[in-house]
Amino acid sequence: MSISAGDVKKLRDMTGAGMMDAKKALSENDGDFDKAVKYLREKGLADSKKRAEKDANQGTIGDYIHYQQDRAVSGVLVELACETDFVAKSDEFKNVAKQVAMHIAALKPEFLNIEDIPTDRINEEKDIIKKQSENEGKPQDVISKIVEGKVASFYKDYVLNEQTFCNPEFYEGQVGTMIDELSGRLGEKIYIKTFSRIEVGS
């Protein structure tokens, strides 16, 4: 089918993809925008996984200070890593680092990845959920499902890469997926290396 320049531009605006990639995505999905977006996201994720073994010793620091009544009350630093100085200096890369810092300030994640959570913390959460369910008289055969569901919710609440990005006008989806898609667009291994958040009185 014929793909118009307007359709290609629309998909590029939606995804940040290159012109040829956007055109190919629409062509291979019969002009269906939803399928084309999914195609590009999956392609970005696949490309990022291929780069997983590469070094990423460049990057930038995203920062954000939150003020309350002309007084700084909390601050965030986040290291966004990439492979080259060229990408590290790009406006898109620096903007994403800044946006992630603002997200951390707003949603206050405690961990970067699920693997960073101590086993004791997860076991404690599971015990609490199980006891709450038992006290509510839930049947034993559904308690395990309740525990599984609430642990998944715990990840989404406290793990940065699992959290839904706080500003849907900038990006709709999980933080980790946003970074993977950035990696796909810029053609380099990109990941959040570390972050730190401090708050007055905490």
C-alpha cells in the first residue's frame, strides 16, 4: 500500500523514529499506526539487547532541585550512561536525564532494578500481604495469587525502571522501556547507572 509523507511524519512525531524506519514500520503493518508503534518499540528493544555487552563509559548527570517557599527541600542526581561522547552531548539524551531526575523527585523510587531489592525486604512484603489476606478471611487457594499481584505492584511503586513515567506528556510507559527506546533511537547502549535522592528531614 502507499504510505504518505504525512503518515510517516505522524509516526515519527509519535515515536522519535527515523524517516526510513517509520516508513518501513507502516509498510510492514499495512498503515496501522498502533501496530507500527509496537513494531518500532520492539525493534528498539531488540537493538538495545544486542548492545548489552558493549561498554557504556560515557554519559551525563541529570539533576533536579525541588523548592518549597523559596527553599530547596529535596534534590536528585541520576547518571545516565551511554557509549560515546557524541550521544552524551546530544540534547535529547541530556533532556531524558533531566526528565528522569524530575521523575525520581516526584515518585521517590528506592531501587533501580528488581534485582537490587534485598531478599529480606521481598520476604517481609510477602509475609505482610499474606497475613493481611488471612486476616481478611481470604481462601488459601487465592492468597498466593494475591501475594503475587501485590508484589508486582510493589515493584511498580518502588523500582525506578518498573515505574510508570510520571509525565505522560513526555512519555507514556515504564521508565525502563523509555530508556530502551532511547537506546534504539540513538543506536547505543544506554541505561540508568545509578541515582541518589536526598530530602530535608528524611
